[in-house]
Amino acid sequence: MDFNDTTYQKSERIATITYNRPEKMNAWTPRMFEELRQALEDADNDLNVGAIILTGAGRAYCSGADMGGLNRMAQAADQPASAPESAQLEADGMGRFAFMLSLKKPIIAAINGPAVGMGFANALYCDIRIAAERARMGLIFPRRGLAIEFGSSWLLPRIVGLGNAVDLALTGRLIDAQEALRMGLVSRVVADSELMAAARALAADLATQCSPLGISYVKRFVYQHLYTDLATALRDEGESAGVMLRSQDFKEGVKAFLEKRPPKFSGK
């Protein structure tokens, strides 16, 4: 696939995916989703990639769904879709970002500006979020005659707590980067001009200083264990510890520490 609505670059073990419709504040299109999925799956399967960054071109991360598409949907509201069409819309729309939680590589959202509606939901599915000072973010759905979408009702309370999640969902208001930091929605806020350098430094640290095998287990368990109990988590972690203790990454991690040098993890 050619990349038209995004750009996709790989350098120094970091894959960077940039939403690239700056004239539309990176408003979301179906094409953008297809390109995002292909790029993420390619990066996840590339042994030379250790971490992934998502960001936006220009002054926005993603301003939400393209208003042209929303307008067409609003005009067609009086013409109900057939049952198969409705099911396809639900499958293609509401669950479009859920696959990101199953990927092995860490995903960093570098929120460089407005992250609204669908753009906000997309950022929720990233593992780590950092924001530029100018960033603004929010669900906004009730302010467009909608409710809450893309699994945000499940994911947002787990990130910011129930009270903050209900506040953001009911009001649809936009919050600035500092309020997002106080809520725990983002892990850090940096100057606008320093965002990508900070994101790349974080990605480089993950890609070069952490075991790919260890990271894959961390991601899998953190998300899977949202559904389970403590006993299941203890069992799974015990089983993975047995694998990790026999892995080349564990041997390399100990050896690198004793030799006071950076590790050279293989992911095996």
C-alpha cells in the first residue's frame, strides 16, 4: 500500500507513523486507518524495530473524524442501513483501534496539538502518551450529537479513573496538557519544540535498553490481566519468568550490567 494520509519511516530501531493531512488538522479518513494498521503491523513484525511513535504533521495530532464524512452520515441518517451494513459499520468503526493492544512493540503517542474525538480515542490505545504544551484533547462526542465511541468507555476509566472519565465523557470538553498530566492521561509534558526529541529519546531507550521479549510479555499481561484476577496474574507471570530466566535476553542483560556496557538484546 502507498502511504497518502500518513507517512511511515524507520530509523535507528524506531518506527514513526505521522498522520499527514495538516491542511485538515489530520482529520481522520478510512484510508488513514488502513495505512495506520499496515504500518503498525509491519513495525511490530520487524525485528529491527524496537519502539513505535505516533504523531501528527503540522499543528494537530488528529482533530477527529473528517467533517465531510460526518456530514454525509448525518444526511443519510433518515435512511437506515440494513442489518449486514450496520454490523459492518460497527465492526469497521467501533473496534478499529483495539488491535493496537495486542501488538508486541511499545507505542508512544507524541501529542503535538489537538487530539479530539477519534484522535483522542486513538491516543488512548497507545502505551505511553507524552504531550506538547500546546496540546489539547477531549472526547467531544456529546458536542457533536454523539455519545462515546471506539471503546473509550472501557479504556478511559482505566487510565484516568472513573470520576475523571465521566467528567470528560459527559462534558465532551477539551483539556490542556497540564490538566491531562494531572489526570494521568499523559505521563509528561514538554515544550512544543522538544516533543519529538523527547519521544525519540523515550523510544530509543525502550528499543535499546529493554528486552524485546520482556516488553512483549509486559504488554500482553498488563492488558490481558485487566480481565482476570490476581491468581491468574501470578500464574502467568510465574510462567513467563521461567521463560525469561532461560532466555538469551536475560543472560545478555546480566552480562551487560556486570561489564558496564549497553545491552545487545536479541528478543530471544
